Amino acid sequence: MSSASKAWLVAASVGAVEALKDQGFCRWNYTMRSLHHHVKNNLKSSASSFAHQTKKQLSSNIRDQSDKAKQSEESLRKVMYLSCWGPN
């Protein structure tokens, strides 16, 4: 892109911003408030969603570990029983 076309693009952008400034669309405080509001709402919902998923995964992992521990204990119990009372 040539420097002349870049200059026209910048001039058109500045003109558009200046034209919209009077209507309140391009004011920085409006833009920043809108952005802040959007981020705050989205982060709050995603944070609660993330916390819910984390709790769900944690309880699932604890349940899996508990099941594995029970299986391991049952296996050990079976081996001990067979070694004491099984065929010689």
C-alpha cells in the first residue's frame, strides 16, 4: 500500500471518528465502559463455569481413585485368602 493511500485511509478514519464523536459512538469513555462491561460479564460467567467444571472433575477424580483403591484392596484380600486357604 502506498503512502498516499495510507494517508487517505488515515484521513478518512479520522473524519469518520470526528463525525461520530458528536453522536456518542466514538467517545473513549463509552468504548471503555462498553468493553469493561462486556469483559466483566463474560469473565464472571466463564469463571463460574470453570469453577463448576473443576469441582466436577475433582469429584470425578476422587471417585475414580476411591474405586481403584477398593479394587486394589479387594485384589489383595483375594490373594491373601488364596495363599492362606487355597490349594497347596
